[in-house]
Amino acid sequence: MRWERLFEDVSAQWEAELRKELDAEVADRTRRERAAVGLRERLAGAGPGAVRVVLGTADTLEGRIADVGHDWVLLETASGSALVPLTATASWSGLGRRADPAAPGRRFGLGYALRALSRDRAVVAVHDASGAVHVGTIDAVGRDVLELSEHAADVPRRPEHVTGRRLVPFAALVVVRSA
């Protein structure tokens, strides 16, 4: 009878040790899985709810994530669309804990997205790192810079309406909004 209690005690210790090892393994796997998830996967898994982003300029944007690219995110805000380079963001809130590693967003980068706006001849407001806002039409997009023909938002890009040309390096780009 005493041996039965001894074996029951040893068995309980054995089971407790197995549970402890399993808990440690689950915790380790969870940490490794979380370490593999980046910002793009979190943004892709954000869902339809509103998110808030603090930009490097301390400005904030609030809206719904409409699209995610290689190094950019498109937000639908109350005042229209906003293309935001991920490097221009300081922090995000409202994302929740969900991530979608299977759908990390579009593969093309910021330059490709800006070229689409240029092809469309969209009138945009370009916000740069100095806090300045430049309105006009993107004429050309290089490897790391966009060329903006400045003109009033309510007139089409015509030579007589262009008031200046401006080069904005991608590194200084904070937001491109629909004007």
C-alpha cells in the first residue's frame, strides 16, 4: 500500500514535470512565431476597423487600412486617401493582436505606387518631413525621389497653372494625400 502511494506521488511529479516542459515549449514557440511577424503582417491583418498612426512629424492620421504594400500603407481617412511610407510612421494604435502572415500585402514598393498616381495625373498634397505641404501633380518618379509640378488643387495641371517644380526625396516623404 505504501508503494502505491509512493508510485502515485512519483507519477504526479512526472506529470507536473511534463506539463512544465510543455508550457515552456509552447511559450518558446509563441515567442518565435511573434518574432517572425512584422509591421506589414500586422497591418494586413488589421481588418475593417479604424486605426491611428502617429507620423514622424508628430501629426496623426486616423482611418481604415485600404491597402498595404511592400513599404507603404494606404489609409482611407475622413478627408480622403492617404499614402503613407512605413518609414514615416512613429507608432500605430487600433491594430489589435491579429496578424496575417499569409497576406503580407502587395509586393510593389512606394515608387511603383507613386508612379500609378503620376500616370493617373491625380492632384495630390505632398507632406514632407519639414511639415510643409506641396500641392500639385506628380510628373515623374525616380528611384528615390518624386518630381511635383505645383499648382492650385482646383485647377488641372496645365503649363499656365504650374507655379513651380519641386523634388521630394522618398526619405523626406511623410504623406501623399488626395488634394
